[in-house]
Amino acid sequence: MRAAFYTLGCKVNQYETQILIQQFSAYGYDIVDSSDAADVYVINSCTVTASGDKKTRQIIHRMKRTSPGAVIALTGCFPQAFPEEAEKLEEVDILVGAGEKKKVLEYVNRFLKEGKRIVEITPHTKEERFEAMHADSFLERTRAFVKIQDGCEHYCSYCIIPYARGRVRSLSPQDTRRELERLLEAGYREIVLTGIEISSWGQDLPGEQTLIDLLETVCRDLPGEVRIRLGSLEPRTITPDFCRRAAALPNLCPQFHLSMQSGCDDTLKRMNRKYDTTRYAQSVALLNQYFDHPAVTTDLITGFPEETEEEFAQTLDFIRRCGFAQMHIFPYSVRPGTPAAKMEQVPKAVKEERARRAAAVAEEMHRSYLEGCVGRTYPVLFEQP
């Protein structure tokens, strides 16, 4: 039996798909590329944007054309956030919510035996706990991932993820350390701590544990050639105490992705972000104060609802002052079901034109950052011969 997998969305989805591949392979399935003919297809979906849902449907149709008799299993954020819409996808044989993801193999084997459609989508609850999943390898990837957190409770006006992923749940420090040690034994020398919103790590655990407490636990006594990299951070995570303690960890990779989305305070308010540009700039300044030439990277949404040309000009001025090493820039995409979808929309052409202008500024900053690296010596992780 041949199984193929297709992943949309974030590194957390990629991590969880890798675990599913591992499970299917251990059971005896031959893993093939998602464009090849297969007996079973598993799609791990993303629903951050409506275009993500559209792509999920396109992938399902393509797989059915490639192998008309194949079993199709759909899991991830789309069926969790929009179960009624997902159930209308007649080509899907197995619908699995976020909480049942690690049971996909069990449901596929049951469907092959009984031939009856399976729908297992359990709503998130306050009592829900972190679902531990273990990845032993990451195929051709040179970096390994450890999922330390799930869920988000920020409810940004453009985002559906709190509904798809539920409340904040954290992997314990002890279990995180054990995951790290397993991956080190497997030969990995860079490990990324990832999650839906890792800055919220620990708020559901006993005591007042924070992300920097976890970092000190997992980085303790690591071999010198191993480095730990962080996923995306909420800017308010960066405090003098965080920086002082983080800078003392020799294994921590000095690359910090601070989620921004806009450099205009009025736009940030409409986004329901929990910081303003003054607080964000403080975070960037602290990182540059405590670390030697750190790589500070970010995300930017252009053409958010009601964004004026003046507001966008403020954003361009702000990102120049921050001096980012790299940026991920994308035009705003309407996500039905969110407050932002009901706001006055910016024309598509304007959103895309602003994205191009921001990208030009980002490229200037990227070149400037690289020029600042000239003459320095860095430890390197070899990724290919």
C-alpha cells in the first residue's frame, strides 16, 4: 500500500505531518510523493486564509484525478474550524479534526476494512491538554523541530486560528528536554522550538513559567556544536530580563522572528494586536543591545482593511527604522468568519502594489544586514554537499 501526504501552512503542520509519515511508514506503507499515484492520500490543511481552503479543495480534486480509487483523509485546521463546510467535500472519505490528528492511521485502516465514511472532529474545550506527538526523523531536513505549544488566545481581528487550534496548551519542560535529547541522539545539530504561539508557552502549566524558563532548562549542558532556534515570538516577550538570560545561553541561535503585521498604530488597533509601534521598537532595540548583530525578522500584512496611503507610509518609515534582516510580506487576504472580513476592504491592486513597495525596502535592509556580516566568523550548519 502506498501513502502520500500534502501539507499546507505553518511549521507546526509540517511537524505534525512528519509524525504521520513516520506512523504510516512504521506500519508498512510505502511513502510516495503527493503527485504520484497512491492508495491513500492525507492532506494536512491550513485555514489561515480563504485561499488556503481553496488550495485544499484543489489538492483533493487533483489527487482523485490521479488515483480515482484512493482513500482521501483530510485533517488540520480547515475541518476543525469549519466542520460543516468540510463535510460537504464528497471526495473526502475521512475527516479528522486537530485533536484526533495522531489517529489518522487508525481511521484509514478502519475505513479500508469497513468502507464507511469517518468523521471525527471534536470541538476544543477548556480542559483540553497538550497532545504529545514524537518525530524521530525529518527526512532530508537538516533541522529538527520540537512542538512545544499549541493554541492561541489573542483573537486578532484577521485570524481564525484561535477557533481552529483552541486554547493555549504547553509541553512540559521535562518532556521538551527529553524530545531534544532524542533528536540529538539521532544526529541533529539544530533544533527549532515551534508552536502556534510559543510566547504563550507555560501559561497553562503550574507556577508562573515563561518561555525563558523553558529555554534555560532545555539549553542546559548541551554540546557546544548544537544550536536551538526559536519560532515566531510575540514582541512583548522581549524584555530586559528575557534578553539578559537568553544572551547567556551559548546554544541559542541569535535570530528572532518578531511578529509585527503593521508599522502603524491605528492599523495595529484594527488588527487587535496587543502592542503598539513604541513597544515593538523597544523589543528590537533590546535585542540589538544584548546580542551582537542579531538577525531580527518579521511579518508584514499590506492593504489591511481601511489602511490609507498615509498609514502605509508610516509602516514603511517604521520598518526602515527597525532595520530587519529579512521580512515575510504578503497582501491581506480576507478570512470569512473574522471581524476584519466585515471591514471596508482595500482594492486588490493596491494591496499588491504596497506589497511590492514594502518588498523593495525589505531587500535594501536585507542587503544592509548582510554587509554588516562581512568580516565576521560564524559557525555553519552544512545543509547539502
